[in-house]
Amino acid sequence: MLPTVALLAAWGLIGTPAPVGWGAWLSRTLPEDAEAGGSLVVATIQLGITLGASVGGLLFALIGYRSTFGASAAMLSASAVLALLSWRLGSKAIVNRPRVSFAAGLGTAATLKIPSAHTRQGDTQMTEMHDVSK
């Protein structure tokens, strides 16, 4: 019984913050289209549930219950490898999309900072000054 409780606790600690992480990632990745991105996440989750139930039911009916555990383990391993590859390749090939941020200064002037194509993520380069009072 103790291993079951430990596994359920670990699952809850790992799985519960996932939606919060998705929301934070979406709001940073798609600041102008966070609602559309959220809809895509929900649709993807629903597709995963549908495909999982369909494939699992088919495997259970044709081969037996052990095949569902084997297929689940194989898909989990494949998705972990794909996530690792995506993370490793994505961190080396960052494509900076111009992000505009206004830093309010003293008085009525604000500084417009736009990352150049040659800076790394988080670095900014001063490009223009704009008077926001007009």
C-alpha cells in the first residue's frame, strides 16, 4: 500500500502544476494570442484522450491488458526522447521574434527596446527613443 501512496503523491506533485506551466509558457510565447494558444492546448489534450482511449481499447480487445501497459510505456519513452531532443535543439537554435517593451522613464519619454536578430534570448539592444506623451 505504501508504494501506491508514494506513486500517487509523486504523480500529483508532478502532474498538478503542468497546466500552470502551460499557461505561463503560452503567455510568454504567444503574448498577443494566448487565448488561441490555450484553445490549441485544450484541443490537443482532448485529441490525446480520444486517441489513448481508442488505441488502448483496441489493444485491450485484440491482445489483452498487458499490451496496453507496454504501448503506454513505449509512447511515454518516445515522448520523453522527443521532448529532450526538442529542448536540446530548441535551446541552440533560438529564433528571436521581435518583442517590444516600453520602459517608462522620468518625464514623458519612454525607451523602446527591440531585441536584434543577433542577440541571445533576454538580451536587448537600444534602437529608438520615442516620446509617448503625443
